[in-house]
Amino acid sequence: MARLHECWLTEGRNIAPEQWKKYFTTIYCEYTGRVADSVVNELKRTANTLGSELYRTDDPETAGFVLAVDRTLGAGGYRISVDDTSITIYGGDECGFLYGAFRFIILASGGYTREEIDRCCEQPAYPLRMINHWDNADGSIERGYAGNSVFFADDTVTRDREALTDYARLMSSVGINAVCINNVNVHRKETLFITDEYLDDIAFIADIFSNYGIKLFLSVNFAAPVETGGCETADPLDENVRNWWKNIAANIYRHIPDFGGFLVKADSENRPGPFTYGRDHADGANMLAEAVIPYGGVVVWRCFVYNCHTDWRDRLTDRAKAAYDNFVPLDGKFADNVYLQVKNGPMDFQIREPVSPLFGALGKTNMIAEFQITQEYTGQQIDLCYLVPMWKECLDFVTFSGGAGDTVKKRILGAAGVTNVGNGKFLTGDPLAGANLYGYGRLIFDPSLSAERIASEWVRAALTHEQEAVKTIVSMLIRSRDIYESYTSPLGVGWMVVPHYHYGVDVDGYEYSQWGTYHYADRDGIGVDRTSATGTGYVSQYADENARMYDDIDSCPDELLLFFHHVPYTHVLKSGKTVIQHIYDSHFDGAEKAGELLEVWKGLKDAVPPEIHAEALKRFVMQLSNAERWRDVVNTYFYRKSGIDDIHGRKIYR
């Protein structure tokens, strides 16, 4: 495998030598260890790019770089000090040095000045900052839009040290400290990853990860004791099953001493789980937690559990309610080393959803948020869609479960991001989708950062220093989510995509489906009634303040109106438009703005690297075509349903 695309980590090629080269002479490090060695090696890479040699020294007084311990910064915390003669990176531990060194390299590569970098100080907000891969042993990736797996090919595990090191460097450069390398939908071959058939090779990856402060996790099949272990059952309360998992864990830790633990999708979308044996999720999770706790391991248990075999004629069964209904009764019953992984919304990574009420309802259980970096429903790395604003909305959402200041970001212990990388020419397929990967890492390290600040950092490190170009590209990123939403699904409906593939428009694609029904459009109106009086009652899962807001059609935010209410097409929004006119206007406007993105990008040809410009240009052309099709199909569909004309008389294919 060739070296992976570097995204924002350009090894200092964009660093101004006249400002920084003088520091790249000698380095003093108070720590010894593999992570500290990686820090030194990263700074040496940058020195080589600048045409310098960086040597280790025992004299901190004369060193150009000093790595000094400051325990008050805590695990992973760092502070950077720059003066005329040296750059000192203070770290609370080895990983603090690592994150501080990468922050310096990224900011210096982005053209930030000495004054802007001096006193830069951060402490990670959460102990678990995780990436989830949906990679399969054959090298394919479920919802992968950037090539095949970095880790697997043809049912084998890669031993390409250079590529794996590139990957680990990139993840640690934004503070990622945990990576699950395989799909949560664990197929037959991946079930064997926890056995001796694969563990030597997986340990090879884990060892490289350890150099960069990253713990390796594995997704496991709950039915593994039956499918590969020779057990008659996978019942979590069966002593033979519990011992089987304990032996599996002991063997894994013999191969991988710092193994992070297990990620589990159970009793969801036809995956096996404890329900088969009349047990609950706490029974299943705690069994696995018991197996890994002697070694410091954890279990991450996904809350994406719902009935995927519903009858579309049933107006009361509501997929949105499922996670709450399954897990709230178990609050406080999970082991201390179990983390429930909760999707940002109650459905499935749509462009607009309310924040999951589960964040506010679980008060006695460890939680992490799950975000989807790979753009399954948000353009598949063809259409530009910067997702950091969406994630910030989730983290900043006030649950009211613990008072007016009780936000999601205060209730979680970390996050898991379903990654968007592959081994293609550009690591994220669309090179501009690198903003989402970078943005996820930065936001979970420091959720107080603005979406604009994160976007600007990424553009300056990955694309250009030119001031007007930076401003233009940041503006494109910030507007992109609203543009995508405007030409796809209106007012919180979501979906309307081609089934299973999930790119492109199919208004009724899931409307009469076992997976759920999402818009209930008829001749009179549209939307799902989730109110307490006449609907599914979903609103009651929120604390009173939010429940009242969503339950009342007058206070429900327009952008979520059709998620919570079924309304006539003539219902007047807070904007003064009717629902049907909003649908027409937003789809015409979204397609027009997609065209504007294309034209603006064309004008940036001389401001960004040629290969990046050319690749993104192809995708902007495809985005415009996609937006125009969404516009025409959606507007035609709802004209035919409602029989109401566009007041502006624009062309609708009737």
C-alpha cells in the first residue's frame, strides 16, 4: 500500500522556515517511552522538511525544543510556550507531549504566528475519544466512500507498517485515543478476530497504535460462543459462556497488553444479542465487562436498538422511541466499565433530527455520543456537507434533566465517530471531507471550539494560507449543511433516499417499509405525529421543558416541525411561508446554491493544490446534478400530492 494521504498533516511543508527553522536544532525530553519517542520523531520529520537535523540533548537550557512535565495539566493536557530561543511543550503525561507537538506542527503549518501559538493550552474534555471503523475482513467498508480498508484485504490483516503509522499519526494529531478497527456488523470471518487465527496480526496494528497513545478495540459478535466457540448457547447468564468470554479476553490481553476492549451491536438490525435468551442489555454488557475488567478494559455497547420489522400501517410503533424504551429501565444496572454509545439523534444520522432524549434520561450510566463522520445520509463525500455545526448542536443541547445548564456535553464521557477514511487517492475520498474528520477530533478534544475556528484551522493546514481563499472556503463549509438540507428532506422529515444505498432521492423509498415510515404525506398534509395527545407520545421522553416545546405546534422549531407534527400543507411557518411553499422555495434555493458552490470552487483553482482542486471540482459537478434531481423530484411529488401551485410560478414537472 502506498503512503496514506496526509490530509492536514503535511509534515511541516507549509511551515515558514524564516520563522521556525531556528528552533529545529536540538530537543530535550524529560520523558522516556514509546509515545515520547514518537513525539521526537514527529518533530524530526518537520525538521527534515525544513532542511534541518534535530538531535536529542541532555541540556534543556540550550535546546530548541523542550518537552517538560507539568502534572497539573492532567492526562493528555498540554501547554505551548514560545520565546526567542526555544519552544517548550509542557505535558501532563506522554500523550500531552504528543498532542502539544501535533498542535504546534498543525498551527505552524497553517501559518499561525508565534504570538498566536504561544500559550496555546488545552486539556481533553473526555477520557474516551474514539473512532469506529465499519471495515470488513475482505477489505470492503460498510458506508465507505473513500476506498477500501486501511486494515484488511482479502480476509487478511495488513502488515504495512508505513501506512498504519500514517493512520495512527493522523488520528493522534487530533487527540483520538481509541480506535475500533472492524465493523459493528460482525460477519463470520470477523468473528474470528478474537481468536489465535488473527490475533498476532491484529497485535501488530495495536503495537503501532500504542506508539501514538491509541488503544485498539474490536467489534465482537454476541453469538461468538456458539458460532466459533463450540458452546451450545450464548446466554450471558450461563457460566460456561461467561468463562468462555473470560478465556477469550485473557488470550487477547496476552497478545495485546493494552487492548481497549469490545464494541458491541446486539439485538439490532438482525444482529444476535441477549434477547434471544430472555435477558436484557445489562446482562449482555456486564458479562463482557466482567471478562475485560481485570485488565482495565471496557465495553462499549451501542444503543441503536429498534424493531426493524414493523408494519407500515401501524401509526403508533415509533422507531424514534426505541432506544429510550430499551435502555432507560436499565439505568444504573450497567457495570462501571460499560459505556453506552448513544447516537446524536433518535433515528439514524439524518441531516436534521432532534437530539436523542436518552442523553437526558440516563443519569446513572456511563454514556458516549455517537456521530457519523462518513456521510451516509449527508452526501456520501460527493456533496459538500460540513458536519461540525450539527455535532455542536447536539453537544450544546440543554436536556433540562439536571437543570437549565444541563447540556449533553456535560453528561457524556466521550464520543465515537464512525469514520470516513479509506485507502484511496485521498484518505477521505472528497479531500474537502477531511474537514469532518479533523473537526470531529478537535471538537471532542475541546467542545468549546466554534465550528468556524475548527474549519479555519483545517483549511489553513490542509489547503491554503491565502487570506481571502481561507475566508471563502470556510464560508463554503459553514453554509454547506444548510444547503444540503434545503434541497433534500424538509423540516425534519429526513430519509427520502434510495433504499439501502442512501444516496439520491426516492421520496417514498422507505415509506411503506419494515424499517419505518417517515413522512406520511397524503393529499392534505405531511409529517409524523409524535405528540402526547394524538401521536406516538415520543415527546414525553424529554424533560418537561423540552417536551412542552416540541409538543406545542406553536413553539416547536420549524426545522423539526414535521418530525413532531402532522400538519396541512397550508400550515404557516414562523417564517410566514406555508409548508408547501417552504418545500418549493427551499428546493429551488438549495439547487441554486449548489450551483454557486461549484462556481466559487472554480474560482479557487490557483489558491489550493491542483490535485485537490480537480478532485473536489468533479464532486461539485456531481453535487449540482444531485441537487437538481432532488429539487425536481421532491417538488413534483408534493405538487401532485397537494395540488397547490408554487406562488412564484416556477417550473415544476407535473
